[in-house]
Amino acid sequence: MAKAKKPDLTVVIPAYNEEKRLGPTLQRVCRYLEGRRTAFELLVVDDGSRDGTAAQAMKAARRWSSVRLIRNTFNLGKGASVRAGVMQARAEAVLFTDADLSTPIEELERLWPLLGTRAEVVIGSRGLPGSRIRRRQPVYRMLMGKAFNALVRLAAVRGLWDTQCGFKLFTRAAGQAVFPLQRVPRFGFDVEFLYLAKKMGFRVAEVPVSWENSPASTVNPIADASQMFFDLLLIRLNDWQGKYRS
């Protein structure tokens, strides 16, 4: 049997109770990459969903052989789910994107030219000139995000204006070097990923992208904000205790 061709791009989509949005997302991503003539694999990581998320992924896999489902036996968190996908990536370039496609998959065109030439990690940003916010967040979430990003720049990752945008492209070498060291499974995993990438010497570039707030977001302004700030402190504590040594 001939060996399967190695893809040029791995797309990782973590999904938790995304039955309603996942089908159209997978269709849009696959059609875009086919039109771009990119050899790809798409890894959907079902994070212990209680609805038909897995069924939607399996339905897409029957149509596109490049789609594959990875299942967590129970809810582990977004960071743990992205890690599960990254560690199984076969392509040299890996894109992580949210299931709601708040950043359209077409924005890959802005990030792709920089990968390898200017950076090993290229992140989409809502905080740079040139970013296009098509539907804004509620005011409380905007203020929460700005406060968190200010703390991130002060305490963890300097020089980046938006660590939380769910659209990040990186080399497989960078992803598979950083993710095994990560210890924050939920909201703070983006910051931890960038903190460790910089600490390990990988170049990080930030690119303005188009973004649209999803009205179906389940972010809790009190509980989730508290978790985000706790995760930030935990990252620094882990580093001080030497837990990030490979």
C-alpha cells in the first residue's frame, strides 16, 4: 500500500458542545483549503461533549478523508484539547482555530507568508492597526480583555497586544516542543504557550486579522476572569519552581 502523502498544513479545532456550529465550520475550512490547493489534515478534538459534536465531525470525515476526530473521554479544557491535536499533527505547519471561526479561515493568508521567514509562531491579533472588528464584544468583555492583556504584557509576555485571539499558526517543531511542557489546561493556555515559546527562543510575530464576536459565547465575566488571572500567576509560579524545564 502506498504511503499517504504528508500534508502541508494541520488544522486543529477544539470543540466542546459545538453540535450546531461545527458542521458549517468544517465545511467552510475544507472548501477553502481545497480551493487553495493545500494538502491538509483537519483534527477535531472533541473535549468530552455531551451533544452531537462528535457526530458532526464523523459526518465531515465521511465526506473529507482529511478530517479526523480525536476524543477526550471527559472535559479537560481548551488547552489540553489543542495539545492533543498538536501532538498528533503530521504537517510542518499547524494552525489552531476556534470552532466558531470568529477569525475567518481566510485570514490564514495574512499569517502564512511569515511562518518560517520571520517567525516560528505567528498569531492573529485584534489589537493592532489594521485589525477589523466586525462585531464587537459586550463592553464588560472588552474591558476584561484589555485589563488581562495589560497584565499579560506586564507579567508574562512583553510586546504582544493580543494573546487570546483563537487563531495561531506555528511550526510543528515549535508546537511539539512547547505543548508537552504546558500545565495550564484552560483559559491561560494561550499565554503559557507564548510565554514558553519565547522562553525557548522561538520567534513570535503578531498579525492584524478580521474578527467577529460570537453571540453564543459562554464566557462568565466573574468566574472566567478570576480563572484567567489565576492562570497568569500560575505560569510565573511554575517557571519560578522550575516546572518548565524539559
